[in-house]
Amino acid sequence: MLRLLGAVLLASLVTGTPAHGQQHTQFVVQATVPARVTLAAVEQPTRLSLTEDDVARGYKDVSARYRVASNARRGWLLHSRHASA
């Protein structure tokens, strides 16, 4: 709807009848850009082995690297989830 209104206003400015002196007009254009994040694995293990110590401790430290791109002004936060038995 706003796009159509802007196009109509712009068309009327361009094709308007000639007038004496200068004429000015204003209109507001607003756009909403949703936040978007992409996550790509750069380095992650292809295999994972758990020892009895890992199981007793309840976790396994794993090294991984990811490339993150975001257009969000407030930044982003990466959470890790783990399954519990």
C-alpha cells in the first residue's frame, strides 16, 4: 500500500503541470528489515568419542569454529543445547 502511494506521488511530481516558481512536497517512506543471521561451520569434529570420565563428569569439551553474519543492530547470542538422558 505504501509502495503504491509513493509511486503515485512520485508520478504526480514528475508528470505534473508546469507551475510558476518552485514547488515542494514531502512524503515519508518506511521500510522494515527483519533481523537475519547465517551460521556456517568452519571447523568442527567429524567424530566424537566419549570416555567413562566424560560420562561421569556429565559433559565433553569440544572445539568448533563457526562463521556468523548478522544484520541485527543488537547483535546476536549463540546458545548451546544438550540432550539429557
